[in-house]
Amino acid sequence: MALDADKLVFVGPITAIFKTIGVSTLTLTSLKPEALTLSVENKKGNAVFEDGSEEDWSEGLKMTGELTMSELDTTDIIAIEGCDNLTVAFANSGKTITVPATCRFFVDVESGKTKVTFFRTNAIGVAWSSMFSVA
């Protein structure tokens, strides 16, 4: 079975658009796709009973993303920390990932580079499609 090219996303240079209430706050263009990581964890609950049997369940979803860039600018850091959502466009695949509001953005400086970390969580029973969309 071959991969479906229509489902490939992380291909080619990216444009990251940080937004606050849907309005662009900061746009970064021509970044390598390796600058961005995106992970979604299905938080798991577990109970072990006296007879040794167990029950497992989902306790919701948690998205963690990181974007590292060589630029170091306090004005950009302040702009990013005030954001609540993010759009990332991939030049070669033609795909866009949208992480809707409300996300929490944090910025650190690591080895002289700006490291943006963002989080989004959803409660038990919320669909994966509410975490991010790919278009």
C-alpha cells in the first residue's frame, strides 16, 4: 500500500501565522518544516480493581506544539505570548493546519533561539477534529 499524497501535510517550507481573536499578530515565513513539532495525546485514565482486572478510558485530548526559530526579538515574544490560535501553511503540500482558539502560548529562549510552546486541551468525549483541522 502506497501513501496517499493528499494526506501528506508536513512537506516543504512553512508559514506560521500567530493570531489573537482571529487577527494576525505575527507571521513567520519560509521556515523549515522541522522547526515545528505537533503532538496530540489521548490522556488515559485507569483503575485497577481488587481482582486484578482493569478499566481504561480517555480523559480528553492534549495538544502540544513547538516552533523554534533563530530570531530573537522581545517585541515578537510579547506578540506571540498574547496569541490564542495558530495557522501553519505548508508550501509544498498545499495544506494548512489550523489550531483554533483557545491555545496557551509560552515563549522561552534556548541557546539564543526563540522557542514557542503552545498547548490546547479538550475534555472527555470531544472529537479529534476540534483539536486541529487540515485543509
